[in-house]
Amino acid sequence: MATARPSSTALHCISFREYCSFTNMKSVLRGFVYEYETPKIVTIHSVSIALMCRLIQLLILIYGIAYLMIHKKGYQETDTSIISSITLKVKGIGYNQTGQNQTLVIDGADYIVPPQENNALFLMTNFIRTDQEHKRCSESPDESKSSCTDDAYCIANRNFQKANGKWTGRCLIKNDSLITSYELITGRCELEGWCPVENDLNIPNPIRDALNFTIFVKNFIEFPRFDVIRKNIKANASYLKRCNYDNITHTKCPIFRVGTLLDMVEPDKSEQMQMLKLGGVIRVKIHWDCNLDKSYDLCQPQYSFRRLDGAYKEESFSHGFNFRFASHWKHQNRSYRTLTKAFGLRFIISVSGVAGRFDIITLTLNIGSLIGILGLATFICDIVALYVHRQSDVYRQQKFQDVDLNLIGLDSLKPVSSDTTTSESKRRHSNHMEKNLSNCHTIDNKNVESSNEMEYQQDKLKHNNLCDNISSTSKDINQEATPTFIYGNFHQQKLGLNSSNTSPSTSSIKQRRSITTTPKSRQLQLAYVSNDENQLYDKANISFVDEDSTELIEPNQKTDENEDLNNSSPLIHGQSAVQSPTTETLL
């Protein structure tokens, strides 16, 4: 029997050139295509953690089904890029008392300024009108800095920014015989511009019957993704002539009364009067929420209203909404104009909408997102089990596996001994073994007819011993053709197991080895092997270990075992020629 010599391998770092070689890249690509990796699953028998996991999963399912799928219609493809067009019309007759026994009647052409705006409307509810001529006159008494005693003051403040015209530098003093010489004589600086200057200190009452003005809103929309066009006018003409919007009975009527809008945005009556007198800003929002899986007739707008300007009791500066405009004419080569300061309600119309239609891709994406969110339950339970639970150490030990990179490197290397034979010799030996085995099985299965029963039994026993010896020889030689590493012993030490005391009951498929043959079988094996093949077996100095096994045998250990078998009792030689290989598994 050849003396076993331990083989040693040195761990070295792979260079970048070897790592990027074609062979290594081919191996990596092959592993990527043919190998599948799955995470390690650890089952925890804990009522508290299991109930917490199921509770979190139940909450996620309720959120996904009730809110995401039903309320938000997660099964539909949506379109929010709405295209809208708005047309506004106002009807109503108002009047105002301009003087004693004088009444000014106005209609829509008078109080809609300007006549057309984009998505907006100004309704004039009050105004101050002043007829002016282009000439020279005194400054308005509203400006405190316009008071003067001589021309020098007006010349020094000629560039006054708040002036109603260009100051000429003269101080116009009113002649009054009642003024004594002891009283200070004051006047107003002269300006050149439109005279007389507007006086807006006294604001008149709003236009009467302004609350009964009606606003007709015509809205056309399109959802370009679904090629759907809708409008907010669906009722017949007779209904539109007699309906006014109401948030209870006539929610779809597109005709709005000014008084009704003020009641919804500002219930305070005093504030309503201030809005009519000084103006205000109201937003009208039209929202389209269309479920295109149902009938298109159900796609109707919803109206909402809100006041945007601040309340008068809260604001101390710049109340309401107002602006000025003028109309000009000439008479006898003299320029005239009518200046109007308009107070009123400005309506801003905003349109928004969303349309949805069933889409299988959207449904699939939302279901996938819901499944991904379900993983949050496992994540939370892992945190609790690893860091919060009282037995977190046990779970952490089972969850994570410590790996020594040096030992993994040794295991990944597969050195070849210098005494290892060539592949041609191995191939010839394999063919020889297969041929002998096939002959043995043939003789074993053959029905031999012999006149002498004793000769037949002896012949059969001889062939059985021969076949068993050859089979055991093949197994032992294969064991000597694979290198042994310290990695297996490392795992045995980690697991606390030895090959000598391991029973078949605590076994694993991944860890196995065969029992060394007896000396008698060794002698019988050598009788049927050629000299070249004996040299091949003697040169091999490495014990066989399965690639998946974590329990390995040192060469020295194997030699000791063989010596023990050689020195064993002669009763062993009296047993069968070869024992069957025994599989030992470790958990």
C-alpha cells in the first residue's frame, strides 16, 4: 500500500488579468444563466411575531383593496390633461340714483367691463363717474401736500408723484373777503391735465337690483387621451330658461344668480353689502370626474365657489376690487372724457378634471405594487425578531451565516498533485473497471448448469468475490483522486461533529463518505489490476471527498484507519470480500 502524503495548497489573490480572462468571464456567464439563487427561509414559531405579521398584512390588504383599488380606481388608466373652453354671459337690468329725480338705468353692455376675458368676468356693481375737460385747474383736496402759500412751494414740489396732473408751479389762492390779514392765506397748487379732479372720498351706494343679475357659464372640455368631448349643457331649453343654480335642488344648472353666489361664499349680510359697494373676488371651480367605464351621460361637472379676497372687517388697507376706465370725445376742438371708477365682483373660472377607463396594464402594475408593499410586514417583523424580541440572539444565529473568506478561497481552489497521472491513464482504468464489472454481472446473471452442484457454488462465489473486489477498488481509487482541504474539518469543528461518533440518524445528504476497504479486499484488488494502473493508484495522495460535502478526511487520518484495519482481528478476513459503502449524514 502506498504511503499517503499530504498535499498542501497556497492561497493567493487572483490578478485583474486573470479575473477578466475569457475563461473566467465564460464561467461567470455560465453561472448567471444556469444557476439560481434563493434566499434562506427561517420559520419562527412565535405567536406574537406571527400575529403582528398577519395584522400588518391585513392592514396593507385593506389599504390596497379599499383605498387603492376601489376609492382611487387603481384598475383604470387616467387622464388629467383636460382641454377647456369657457363662455360667460350676464343678464340683468340695474339702475342708480344720480341726482334729484334722476335715475340711471344700465344693462349688461354697461356693467360688463371689459366685454370679454379669458376664463374671467368682471361685474360692475358700483361706480363713480366724472366728466372732465383737458385744461388747467387746482389740485384735489385729497392730497395734503397740495396746500401752498406761495408759488415757491409748488415750484419746489413740481415732480410730486401722487399728483393728478403736471404741476405748473403756481399756487392758486382763493379770494375770500372774509379772510382777515391775521389769518394764514392758503391755496392749492395748479396742475395741467383733466379737470375737475375726481373726488372718490364719498362712495355712492351700489347699483340696485345687482343681486338679481344672472351669469350663464358654458363650458366645453376634451380628454385627449380617450378622445372624449363633453359639455355642461345637457338639459332642454325649457329647463334652462327657468332654472337657477342651487346646491340642493339644481346642482347641474349652469345659470348662477349673483345673490345666490354671495350667500354661499359670504353668509354675512353686511359683508355682502361691502362686496357690492367696494368689490370682491370670487372663484368658481368646475370639476369633471368621469368614469368612462359607465355611460357618458353620467360624466357631469361639479361646481364649487369660494371668496378669494379678505373680509373687510379684517383688511385695513386696499379694500375690495376696483379700477378706472375712460371714454373720450371732442367738441369744437376741445378734448373731453368721462372717467369712471368701477367697483364690482370679479369672477375667476377654473376648470379641472380627470377621466378614467379600465386598463389591464395599470391593474397589473398596481397589483404588483401591492404585493411589494406586503413585503413591509416581513421587514418589520425581521426588525422586531432581530432587535426587540427577547430571543433575538437565537433568531440572529439562524438568520445569518458566518463565512470565512480565506476558507472559501481554499475550498474554491482545486490543486493537482505533481504525482497525479494523466487523463489518458484514468480513462483506460475506467474502461477496464467497467468491462470487468459488466463481465461479473453477466456471469452472475447467467444460468449455469453444472453436473456437480458443489463446483457451481464455488465458481459463483469466486466470481462474486472478484466483482466486489473490483468495485471496491474503483471506489477507493476515486477517493484517492480528489484533493482534501481543511475546509471540511473547519465545518466539523463548527458543528461539533466527528466522523467516528456520527450515527446515520443524524445525517445529511450534502455530507457523505465511504468506509475504507479491508486489507484482504485490498490484496484481492491488486490481483486484478495491471502494473501501470498500480503505479497510478500509488501516486495519488489525495483522499476522495464529495464536492458538496462539508466533512472531509485528511490523508494521514485515512492511513491510520487503513493500518488499524490491517491490524484488526482475523475474523474480519473471514467476512464477505467487500462491505457495502455506508452513507453518513450530518445535520
